[in-house]
Amino acid sequence: MMWWGQGFSWGWMLFGGLMMILFWGGIIALIVLAVRGLTGAGSSTANTAPANSSSSALRILKERYARGEITKEEYEDMRRDLET
């Protein structure tokens, strides 16, 4: 009966466990962010379409017509669709 009422209760043990999980989760998150930053992975510019996607689509269409992949009628139909 000497240590009655002394020491940690269950509440403090749970709090300590949660804090340990948060601490290590934060450390792991920082490591992941550092690696992604150094390698360039997850770059937002890689997945964005160019601002002039309409003109690049017309350029691709002209190249396909020049290579003979599509007929003149197909070219004109697709060009009209892209320009509207």
C-alpha cells in the first residue's frame, strides 16, 4: 500500500502511446516528403495539359494528315470540331 495513487494511470499510458505513434508517423512523413522533393516525384507540372491544347491538337491533326493516316474529309471534319 505504499504506492497507492502514485504512478501513471491507463489514461496516461494511452496518451503516451498515441503520442509515440504521432511522433514516428511525423518522422516517416518528413522522410517521404524529403525523398519526393529530392527526386522530383509527384511534380504537379507533369500532369497538367498545356495552355494551348487546342493548337497542339491541330498540330497533331496536321501531322497525321501529312503522314497519310487520315483522309482529307476526316481531316476537315476533325479540324472543324477542334476549331469550334
